[in-house]
Amino acid sequence: MLKNLHNIPSIELSFKPKFKLCDRPKVSRSHDLYQILMNNWNQNTIGFIEEFKVILLNTSGIVLGLLPVASGGIGGVLVDIRIILVAAINSGASGIVLAHNHPSMNLAPSKADIDITNQIKQGAALLNIKLIDHLIISNDGYLSFADQQMLNTKQPRQLLENFEMTLV
């Protein structure tokens, strides 16, 4: 029985794209991200169940994939940072975009939203993966942490007084 304890699982390093990069969308602004998210979000549950997803990007801003990370209830969702970082490493992503919906349609980030964003940013930075943006979305619009300059400050909460959501 103890001999089995010496068998340690390992990750195999290989890159096996199942698509051509030229067939994938390229993003350059938050509105591009929002459109990709809305086209891939269940419109029947966006106003009822909070979900957390990650867009994986290469250095050119080409979407490598969209990962559903977690699904919660009306008022929240639990996010495991390790799942996000493993997916980013496995896909060869150099950048990630976080996204989640607020069923309440209030796009203002909560303290928990800001905290998880900062934790993921720190973890990703250790792996040389850049957190490009975090979008909070609803059917009516979105809030982009990058557009609000909430990713480049130690005190993003101070910026909330003047935040703007983008209506579509």
C-alpha cells in the first residue's frame, strides 16, 4: 500500500490546439469582450444565477477559449483560483479576462468582487500571466475594471464613487 504513495501524478507538457487561431475572434476593447460573453452566456439564467467565466487570450488578443469556472446562486458564486490558473497554463494563455454576471443588474463591484480580482491578479502575475480585465455583466450593459482603471491601483474601492457602466 505504501508503494502506491510514491506514484505522483504529473502534468504532461504538450500543446494540442483543436482549432486554427485565424478562426478565433480577436479582442482589443471591453465591448468586444462583452459581445463574446453575451453570445456565450445562457440568456435564460443571466438574471437569476450568478456565474463566473474566464476568457483565455494569447499575446495577440486572440481568444483561445472561454472557461465556465463556477455557477452559484442569486447572490454569489464561489471561485477557485487554481482552476483559472491551471486552465491558463494548460491553454498557453498569456492573458486572462475575468467575467461574472450580477443577477441584480447592479453592476457596481462588491468588496468580494474586488478581493477575488486582486487575488487572481496576484496569482496570475506569479506565473507571468496578465489579468487584462474583469467584466461584470448584465443584459443591459457591463462594467469593465480596466476601463475604470480599477486594475492598476491598490485602493480600487475609492474609484467606485465615479464608476460608469456601459449600456448597450
